[in-house]
Amino acid sequence: MRSARFRELWNLLAVAVLTGVGFLSVYTARQQEITSTSLIYAAFFLALYFVAHLGLRAGLPDADPWLLPLSALLTAMGLTEIYRLNPLLARDQSIWIVVGLGGFLALILLVGDQRKLESYKYTLGVAAVAMLVITMLVGTTINGAKLWLRVGGIQVQPGEFAKLLLVIFLAGYLREKRELLTMAHRRILGVGLPAARHLGPLLAMTGVALGVVAVMNDMGTALLLYGIFLAMVYVATGRQLYTVAGLALFVGGSFLVYRLTPHVQERFQVWLDPWKTPHTNGYQIIQSIESIADGGIFGSGLGRSFQVFSNGSSVIPAAQTDGIYAVWANETGLAGAAGMLLIYLLFAYRGFKIASVADDSFSKLLAAGLTFTVVLQAFLIVGGITRLIPLTGITLPFVSYGGSSVVSNFMLLALLLMVSSRTARVRR
Amino acid sequence: MNPRIGTLFKLCAGACLVLISFTAYWQIWAASGLAARQDNARLVYRQLQIKRGLILAANGHTVLATNTERTKDGLNIFLRRYPLGPLFGHPIGYNTVGSGRSGLELSQNDYLTASNADLSTVLGRIGDKLQGETVTGNDVVTSLSVPAQQAAMQGLKGHSGAVVAIEPSTGRVLAMASTPGYNPNTVARNFAKLNKPSSGAPLLNRGTQGLYAPGSTFKVVTATAALQSGKFTPNTLINGHGTCITVQTVPLCNAGGESAGVVSLSDALTFSYNTVFAQVGQAVGQQRLYATMRDYGFFRDPPLDYPSDEMEPSGLYSHGHLLSQRAPIDVGRVAIGQERLGVTPIQMAEVVATVANHGVRMRPSLVDRVVTPGGGNIYTTHPEQLVRVMSPQTANELRDMMRRVVEEGTGQAANVGNLSVAGKTGTAETGVSGLNTAWFIAFAPADNPKIAIAVTIERTPEFGGTIAAPIAAKVITAYLGQGVAK
């Protein structure tokens, strides 16, 4: 099945053409402000994906041929808009892609098989919690949320990596305990409950992770981690009890957090009526939906909408991270926005496909968990920026600007490809 | 586990659909509402890139509003400039980025920004956009006369008040002046200061928004109702013995403590006898008087091509609200322009223009035509008859009565050379002793009216005949002197 790699190469070439057109479009629209040398970002970006492709040829020759091009397309969309907002940020993002590629290749060439990770599940789980706790203690607060860790001059967002570690932990733990968790140890009010010692570590770990994140004011990551937890428990056990209890806990917990933290109340109020405080709390969401609305069906064209004030700051606060979807929807319209969402859906389709054909439970749970992570994260931020749900600051996977996000998503992709490659190899 | 993975995928597909729908909601359904919001930065940005159309005086070449072009960040932006400064501040209004817009800049915004749905404009705009060229708005040619406006602003200097002049045969507004004025070039910078209560409300267009007791000028309305009722002719004699009469238990007196004796209706108007007109009003009755007022345009905004937020209906006001037309009134005091009457200068200008136009009320208008930058015609205002308020005979009788006011009565200060002016003075009490609202309404030449005018001066110790009439005279000469008169 060597043809998988050729298919991937052709797909990447298609992405290359699209990326080139996108960058040229931005360049022609804004050539007064940006120099032609910045166009090399596009070439550089494509070279990196070609390196990733070669890495796959060497390490995972049977891996899925769609996921890399799909993620490349998403990254290209993001990079084009970041370039459009500020070419300097695009340069940084390119550097992050290099680092992410390093992580990607390291995972593929050094680990190679996802099942090796299973034996480290507790270590990785504890590492996830430790990362969050350290951030809580010595983290840097930016925009009211304490989710940054300063390591040797660069800022790392541990939440982005904790999600990966949590998925690996849950996949390993649930594979081991899923039968025990499905079995009724004793019955209370006619509902079968598993033994507390099996359920305990699960609840404890998740509770700690969520508690820490809630203290850090990072509601986006909290929702993401909890959602991953619920989905993976559901896939592993199939017991409605867990889903129902999980959702009930979510509602109760949300209410509690809402009552206790003014920050969350504020976010909720802004969601209900941003126009009550149009110049302060509501400003970001108002600018976002006005930007989206401005796009219409076919958009204003790449580089042709109003995104940057004359002093260089973006119209939408945090446009390159939280607001990137709004910028994309403005410039490419409903057509482009729906296109981007459908790429996520295709990504989900390939990811869940990999999960369903994988031949061991750990790999299944891992692939399903990782795929769901990408989709849920995309839903949280796109839903937030379109005012479907309260806005929580979280990155749009592969698209948003941000080092931690880029690197962690590259690693996520490597893990998914590992699962797919192994399945194909075993099948053959 | 596979069925559950399938369920998870379906959940994701559902979420994707919901997100697409929500994006579509903003981009299709909510888009136009959001785009028009003043807090929308894109709106401001786009407005600055549009080269708004010119606003011109009636002569077609005096520029009242134009643009200064600047280059910023590689973009051409256009800032609004008003070459004549405060002179046309009120009728033209202002167009700012942060403080909104007013006047014709607001009511004609679609034409000025070429967003009117006219086919040639739409095609031109798409062409401009495709070529990356600046969208250029259409030019608005107003009916405003430069000499008339200059004379009006000059006459109002040092007073708070307003002048509105109308061409009787067409309804075209020739002058619309209001003081204290403001400079539209600096309105954005001084917006907070201009809105301070101590500033004397310079942004208020007193011509269309100022509500004043009309005093004796309202006797023209009362006389219209009286003559139309058939109960009165100009020569009907009325007993005006005594300086005061009791109307609804409160004494009502003539100005200066005069006694009228037995006088004709014409004499009563000439010398403005309150005691006589109160009786006329009572004889006419509330119903007939209100019907005449409605015909003249009272109780609703003037049908002017001007922002409705910047116009007020005239009528009887109670606690800042227009009184119901069924509410009981002191018709005797309404007849002499007191009671709770609040009337705008433009309303009184319409009254006197209607008399001048042989009893037919014309739709007032500020815009003569709209043309494309290339000179193509987009829109032309055609004079429109709204309603016949009185018979031509009544109009002639009123004209002769008003002629006498200027020749031998209270309005002699409005006599200008060999020109025949017909008019009526008014001096309304303000409730503060020693301070009046002074009025003069007039049209000229009396036989072939070219201009009808209403002048109001706020809080003055003087009288309509002494302070308002000379201003009217100046505006009339300035306007007719420019060769409009034969």
C-alpha cells in the first residue's frame, strides 16, 4: 500500500496551490503595507509539510493519506489570515510550525507505535495534572486567565499539552478498567454502580484537572478536558449512566462555578447581551460577529476586509487566536467558513474511521479521544466567536496563532497517524 | 465500541451543521442590521473611503459641503468640509465619523454615498469597486438661496431665534437659519461642548424643532377659519369695547391697554386686537379651528425631506407631549396664539406661504434635484400640491388684510422701498415678564408672491413689529434683489 503516500503527496500539492493563491491574494490586496519577501512564508510552510511527508514515508509508510493534507489545509488557512493580520506573527507561526514538525517527527521516529505509551499512562496522567498545578502556582496571568508558563524566555500554555496527556491516560486507564466499570458491583436504587476503587482514580484525576483549570480562570480548557473525559468514558463503557451523571455534574458544576466566580458571570452576561457593554466586555464578541456578518455569502476577499487599525492593532481583540474564525468568515464568507468547518468534519471522519478499524481498545480509545479533542476544541471556539455559546478563550486547532497550540496539535496528528499506520500494517 | 464511535461522529456532524447555520445567520439574516450599527468599525472605515457627493446651493454652483482628500496607510480617505462654515450649519447638518450625522447629510445620506438603489448608480458603484476606485456619491442640489440665508443669519446675529423662508408657489425652502449656530467643520471636535446645557443648544434647529407660542401671528390661522366658516367677512363688525374681556373666567386684554371699539375683522388683524380675536375664535369654535390647523399641517411633522428626529409637530402641548385633539381647550386664547400652543417657525412659514399661494398648501422641500458626478439626473423634486386650505377668495381677503398690517398696522417696519409686503406681527408672552417671543410672518411681493417667511426671536424685551419684521425685510430684499423678482 505504498500508494497511500503518493495520494498524500498529490493532496499536499493541491494544498500547495491553494496556499499559494491565498498568499498571493493577500499580497496583492495589501502590497502597500507588506513586502514581497514575506511571501516566502508560504513556500517555507509548504517545504515543512513536504518534510513531514518524507518523515511519514520513513516512519509510518502505511499511515492515512488524508489527515496530513487536511491539517495542512487548516494550517494554511490560519497562516494566510495571520499573515494578513500581521506578517511578523506569520513569521513566528512559521517558526512554531518548525518546532511542531520536530515534535511530530520525534514522535513518529522515536515512538513509532502508540501502544508503547500505554504502559506510561499513570506517569503521563500525573504529568498532565502536575503541569496544570505548576501553572496555577507560578503561571503568568494574561487577559485575566492564568494559563501561561514562562520557560526560558518563551511562554508555554500547558493546557494545550495536558489535553494530549489526558487522552493517552484515559485511553490506557479505560482500556484496563472498562469491563470493571461496565459491571455492576452493587446496586443502589436499582442502578448498578461499579466499585469505588475503580471509579475513584478516574474521578479524582478529572476533578483535579478541572479544579485546577477552574482556579486558573481558563474555562475553555476546563470545558475541553471535561468533554474529552465524558466522550471517552462513553465510548469505553457505553453506559448511559455515566453520560447522564456526567452531564448532570456538568450542569451542577457550571451553576456552582457561575455563582462563585465573577469572571464567569461576566462572560455569561456578555454572551446574553454583548450590546449592554459594547466598549468593554462586549467589545470582542461584537467586533467578531460584525466581522462575520460583513463577509456575506462569498466574503470580502482575502486581505480585503477591515481587520487592522492604522496603528497596527487588530479590530477584533486577539484576532489571530480567538478571533481567527471571524476573520476567515469575513474574508471568505459563508462559503469559506462552511468549507473550513467541513474540513474539520472530514478530519473527524478520518479520525473516527481510524478509531473504528483499529484492532485494540487502547488504539481505538486513543484515536477517538484525539479526534474528538480536535472537534470539541473547534466547536468551543467557533461556537464562542459566533455567540452560539459563551466565548472562552481557546485556540482553533491548526488554524489559530500560538506555539503551544501548533506543537500540541502536530503531536496529536502524529499519534493519530501512528494508529492508522499500525492498523494498515497489521491488516496487510 | 464502534457503534459508539459512530454516535460520536454523528454528534460532531450535528455540531458542524449548527455552527454553519449560526454563521449563516449572522452573514445572511443579521448582516444588514449589524452593518448599519454606528459602533461597527467597518462602517466608519467604509464611510471614510466614500467620496460623498457635494451639497450645492440652489444656484447650482455654490458648494455647501465637499471633501478633503487625504492618504492614510495607502488608502485614500475623505473628510467632510463645509466651505461656508456656520452659514448653512443647520439645513445641511454635519457628517462625522464618531458623532453621527444630521440635517440633509443624514436625510440624503443614501444619495450622497451612492447607496440609493437607482440602477445607474448601482452599476457605477459596482464598476468603481471592481476597478478598486473610490465610490463617489451623488450631488444634492438644494433649494437654499445664498443671499437669503446670509441675510437671515446676519439678521439673527446676537439673538436666539430662527428664520424659515419658502417659495410659495413650489414649497421650496429658500432659507433655514437658526441661532446660536455652530460650525459643522469642527462639530466632531466640539461635540461634548456643543451639547452642554449652558451652550444654548446650538445643534438644535430652531426652525424645525423650536416650539414657540405663535402669539398674534396665529390670528392668520384664526382668520382663515373665520372667513372659511362663512360667518365672517373682512368687513364683519365686532364689538371690541373695553381693554379686557373675560375668557373662561380669566381676563384677556389688548396689548398697550387699548380699547378697540366696534371694529371690522380686517381692522382687528391690522391692529392685532386680542379682545376681538378671542371672540372670533369662540364664534368659530374648536372643531373648525382644528380642522383649519390640520389643513395647514399642524399636529404632525412637516412633510419635509429632512430627518424626522430633527422636526417637531406644531400644536397644543402639555408636559412636552402633543395634546389630544379631543382635549378641552381655551379656544379664545388659542385664537390669539397663546394657551398651550407650541409652533415651529417652519409651520408658520407654511401658513403664510399657503396664503400667498392662493390658499393651496405645497409640500415643502429642501432638495431640488440629485445628479450624478457626471451630471446625469437621478431625481428631481416636482412641486406638489398637498391640500387646498382655503378658497382663492379667502386667500385674497387675507392677503389684503395682511397688506394693511404692513402699510398702516403693527408691521410697518417691514416696509421695503416700493415692494408690497403682506405680513403679521406676533409678540407672545413667555411667562417671564419682560421677555417675549417676537414673531413676524410675511410674503412679498403681495400681488405676485416669490417668498414667504417666518422670523422668530426668543426671549426678547422687544416686539415682533420692532425686532422680527426688520429681519424679514432684510431677507426679502436680499432674496428679491438677486434678480428673482421681475
